[in-house]
Amino acid sequence: MLPVDPITGLLLTSSIGNVLVPPSPIVTPGSASLPAASTTLVINGFNFDPSPAGNVVALSSGTVRSISSASATSLTIVFATQPRPGRLLASVTAFGLSSGAAVQVATVANVAVTAALVANDNGQTVTQCAIIGGSITSCAVPTGVTWNLNASYGMTVANNVAYITSRGANTVTQCALSGGSITSCAVPTGVTWNLNQPAGIAIANNVAYITNGNGNTVTECAISGGSIISCVVPSVASWNLRRPYGIAVANNVAYITNNLPNTVTQCTISGGSITSCAVPTGVTWNLNNPYGIAVVNNVAYIVNYFGGSVTQCTIIGGSITSCAVPTGFTWNLSAPYGNAVANNVAYVTNIDGSTVAQCAISGGSITSCAVPTGVTWNLNRPLAIAVV
């Protein structure tokens, strides 16, 4: 271990040719559990720069937004994107010197996921599927609920409310959740929706972003107290959308699948509103009639309706740079539409067969897909899916 003054905590430098050379930083290994929703992490060690700006932290998953505080023996980092469940490794560069190979600093806990909510296009209901150990074990449609749905193409969940787009009515239905189960559903009143065949929906910072299949735009709906209160289409010079369906929001960027030209449009969000949209250039998309999209740890997982597969797109600096379909296994997908990702599992709805396939993810890449056996699905042309 390189020396640190036991009283001051300052680095003990060495002199080479009359130049003071600080010792390399050292990261102290650790495996303590880190809750999945954590926004910060303390990295312990030695020989860090006491100035936060003088340190650079590299993680094995997730990204660092900033270093909020620093001392010679600890750094507090703020996550820009959450790390994946499992071992989290880190290395530190300080004074221009690296700590070397990354070491484990925490064990990221799994997200507490207990159920999948699946919207049925036929029947206009939502099926709830219990998840145990990452796998669906049983599915049922709650009774006693007036659903108030009409062609449910998109769904997301935030703060115990499921927000479901009704493409046939150009509205959004809100379903209250209690203990992971839907208890009631209603369409908010007094809202001018400004929707045109809505499909995908994503929520960030109390704003719902909803793709319009007709008009090729995105409607933004303000949420207060868990309920949508107003909706507008922002003024964007060029939307660069064509038959948009799925949408995911991460780090102030909305990623939107274009069903017809097989691309993804990226829309910049500032102050909660979309300001510009463009399709990245130089990308070989490897998409085939894309619908649902989920973004986790700088990877976009996009469902291909034709071909029955999922394309994975790498995101660097907020922009998609490359896309590929993993090979070497059987997808077990049949007319797939929606997807949701949690705890290294992608849950993908199969319209044909009315099932849900589960795809295992390792190192950010899908490695296998299967439909759980022994499940009575109680699904009817399932489209959108969310996990809670």
C-alpha cells in the first residue's frame, strides 16, 4: 500500500529529479449491497485528489454524472445512469495516474420486481403476471375493474399508477395500483389530449411523452399528483419521425422507434420539453418493423415484429452508434411487440400465441430467450408490457 499521512490524510509523494511525484491512487475493494435505486456511491481508498475535479471514475456498468465530494481517502460519485444488478467494479484516475485494474466496490441489488402488467388489445383489459425469481409463474385478469381502455398500444408505470395509451380514443387511461395489483382505471377529465393515434408512452420528471402514429409527433403531458392535467405538442422544427411507436427516455434523450423506415429517432429534452429530433447517421440499424424499446445502461433493446428478434443498440454520449441482433440461440418470439427490462431479463410480448417470452441478459447482451412453461397466460393479443 502506498503511504498516506495517518494524521492529515495527505499523499506522501516521492521525489524524482527534484519533481514531486504523487503515488498512484488505490481503490479499496468492497462488496456491500447497493440498493438498485441508489443515486450515489462512496468509493474508499487512498491517494485520491481532494479536489473532486481532479478525479476520474470508471465503472463496469452505469455512468458517473459527477463527483460530489472528495478527500484523499474517499470519493462520492453521483450516477448518471444506474449500474446493472450484480458486481460493480471501479477504477480511479487521480493526478494523471491510474489505480490500475478495476476492483469490486459494491454489489448492486436487484430491482424489486414482483409482477408484469400486460395490456390486451382484444378484450381491452390488463393481465397481471406474478414474477418470482425473475420468471413469470402465473397470470390473471383482475376482476371488478372497469377498464376504460380502447386499443392499448403503450404502457408505463410511475408512482403506483399505470398509464396506458388508448389508440382508439386518443386518450390515456390511468390505472391505480395497490400492492402491485390494478384496482381501478379511469380517463382523466377536463384534458385536451392533443393525441393522434397514440402508441408508446414514457415518463420522466412528471412529464409523459407519447408518440403519435398519425402526425408523426410526440405529445407531452404534464402530470400533477399522479394524474395527467394537460397535453401539448411542442413546436419542433423537424420531428424526423415516421410511423413512431415505441419510446424510451434516458438522460434527457427520447429514443423513438420508426416502424416504417426501420430507424430510431433521438429527441433532445431540455426543461422537460423536446427541442430537437434527428436520426443518427452512419448507423447500420439491423431493425425489422421495430415496435417496443427499452433503454438500460446505455443499451437500447428494440423488438422486431418481423423476424421475431430483439436488436441491441449501443449508446455512447447519448447517441446510438451501432446496432446488432445477437446470434447463437433460438428467440422463441412470434409477432413480438412490447418489451420491458428489469434485473437482466427482457420480458417480450408475443402477439401470436398470446404469451410472454423471457430473455436473459448478460453483460448487456441477450443470451437466451424462452417462454415459461406451465403458465395459464390469460392473455388476448398482448401488446404493451410494464414491470412493477
